[in-house]
Amino acid sequence: MVDEANRLARVDVAGVRRNVNVGLLDDDGEGVGPGDWVLIHVGFAISQVDEEEALATRRLLEGMGADYEQELEELKASAIE
Amino acid sequence: MKFVDEFRDAELGRVLAGEILAAVDPERHYKLMEVCGGHTHSIYKYGVDDLLPDNVELVHGPGCPVCVIPMGRVDDGIAIARAENVIFTCFGDMMRVPGSEQSLLEAKAEGADVRMVYSPLDALRLAKANPDRDVVFFALGFETTAPSTALTMKRAKAEGVSNFFCMCNHVTIVPPLRALLDSPDLRLDGFIGPGHVSTVVGARPFEFIPADYGKPVVISGFEPLDILQSALMIINQLEGERCEVENQYTRVVPYEGNLRALEVMAEVFELRPHFEWRGLGFISQSALRLSDAYAEFDAERRYETPGVRVADPKACQCGEVLKGVIKPWECKVFGTACTPEHAIGTCMVSPEGACAAYYNYGRFARDREVV
Ligand code: SF4
């Protein structure tokens, strides 16, 4: 937090540090804090990125990959016979 | 960057493409509309459409905020920009949007003080730094951007900044979707829902699409894997004879949206009875203006504007592009008279516009389109 009254926080945007307004995520100082990931649009944080959900989506996608790999393997195996 | 690279994995993209191919009915043609210009941009940047089977067609929707600004509003903005003692501020894309005579950029070249800002807060800062000038902010965007303008106006009011004004062009996402669904021109099978708008409004406002029109909606993120997964989720709904709003972008979009942002918007804005959309005509209750509590900050109440409806240029087919009725390359002036450097229509100006996405990523012709 660099300016409590105006709800400005310092964030790292792809390696560049800049101030963004977090007033749309919290009004009272609860809500976002150091280490959180946020979606930024026109200088405002409009949503907090949910790390758990990100990992879950990614795992789901990878799971699909695993099934597919397995199918491919089975396909290859059956072609040999 | 965290949560970005993870969703750009080319190998997983091919796997997902395989899943889609396995899920589709080869006899059937699927027309999916991506509502948001951010999706259109991503699809062409990463070649997402090349990974889809031939019978899955992506149609581009009206969700590019710069693209839907009608010429009359540009003319009104220029009239304010030319008024005595005004510093006129807007986002970069907006400066090149053609009005009936000229763009804001051309007005600037002729002496109007037009400045590009990245955030409404930059415009407010300019007002505070120039207390003897009037600073007008040309606000535009869907619900993604409207809360940021609203919070800025609240701050201007709290700080008693009396030389800051807003020309409000904020629009809402649901009315144009309803207009599209009611239009007989278009047969769509499902919607790739707008991820960023949904961070604010949530998923609930889209429930009317499955309920009243029987079409699936999947709210989607913007990375290539997000879009592919959303397409797969829609196809699974269609093939499984389900029809609902699903959220693929759970890492960013809570189902109920951002209540704080909605609250701030409700305080600062009210619905306009009508608003003209480029190419789509007048749509009732589809845009926002400042509420009475913020009347003193309303640029349209302070300045005279022509406020006339200006017909789009004859050659321009942006309306059909915005409705997904034609593909950009089908417009007669695409890539010839209309290019990003010299745009005739708005869809070529904004990088989120379908014409710009096609042009910038080399889609000049039918290519792999299916009839
Ligand atoms: S090519 Fe230009 S005029 Fe034609 S639809 Fe696209 S932006 Fe509009």
C-alpha cells in the first residue's frame, strides 16, 4: 500500500513496478494484500486471481493430456499386434 | 508471468484440439460467437481457429468497446474538445476513430488540446494539475471499465475537483446480445462469454441466453487454452443436450461478479433510455450516463454538442461485422481503402476489432472458412 486514503497499491506488472488502485476490490483495507495476484484494467485492479482455481483448471487440462497420451499409447500398442 | 504461460502451452493446445475433434458430430456445423474483442484478438494472434475442426466456426461479436462508438458520438467529443479552455482526454485507440468530418487525432493536429490517457485517474490528475482549465474525460467501455470511471468520479467529488468532467459512453453487454439473438440474420449455436466483463457483472446476467434462447454460454479466459477449453465445453453441452451458463474462467471470474464494483457503478451511473451503437442502431437501456448526484461532472450537460445521428459511411460494413453476419474480408473496402493506418470503420481501429485482428494477423481471404 503506498497511499491508504486513495487505495493505491504498488504492484509488479510483468516485472515493472507501478501503482494501481485497488478500491474496487476492497474499501476497508480487507481483501487483497501482498503476494496476491490481481487482474488490472485501466489502472484499477478489477478482480483477484484465485491461485487454487488456476491450478485446478490447469490440472484438468493436463489430465486431458494424460488421457490422450494414454489413448495414443494404446493405439500404438494395438497396431503392433 | 504467472497464470499466463501455463495457458499458452502449444502441446496441450493440440491435445485439446484432439478432444474437440473427438467431441464434434462431423455432420453438424457449429457456429460459436466470441462476444468479446479480446477473444477475437487472441484467436488470431495465436491461431486458435487453425486448431479447430473445419465444422467449428468462430463468429466475432460486438464486444469491442471502441468498435461500437457511433460517428455522432465522435463528433460530439470533437465539439467539446474544440471548446474554449478544454483539455480533452481519451484512451489511445479512441483518438483514431473517424467521426463524420475528422477524428480526435485530426482535431488535435488542428489545435484542439486532445491528450491520450491510460487510466481515468490520469485524467483526474491532469485536472488537478491544471485548475484553470476544464479537463474532460471521454469514458468508454463495457462493465469492465465503467467501475474504474465510477470510482474516479467518486474521488473527484470527494476531493471537490470542480474542473473535471466526464463524457460518458459506457455501454452494457446484455442488451446488444439480446438484440443479436432477436435478429433473424444470425443462427448461432453457442457463446464464448466475455471473461473480463464477467469479473464485474458475474455469470448470472447471461442466464437468459440458455433460458430464453436455448443456447449454451461458457465464460472464458483469454489465453489460447482457455478459448479451446471453452469451445470444447460448449460442444460438450450441445452434444450432451445440456444448455446452461458455465464458467471456464473460475480463476478470475466469481459467479456473482464484483459486488463492490457494481455498487460503485450504481451510485455514479444510471441507464440511458436509448443509445446508438455503430452498425446496430439504437438499443434501449444499453448505455450509462452520470446520475443526477453527479450532474455537475457531466460534460454533456456543461457543453453544447451537436448530438445528431450520423449515418455510417456507405462503404462501411462494420455493422455486419459487429453482428457476425459477414467476415471482415467480405467487406468491400477491407485491406484496401480501410487499413489500420487509414481506417474507414471502427473495427479496423481498435486492436480488439475483428477487422484489425484479421488484418494484423494476415487473414485476407476466405482461407479455411466453411460455407
Ligand atoms: S474493413 Fe473497415 S469499413 Fe469494412 S467492416 Fe472492417 S472496419 Fe468497417
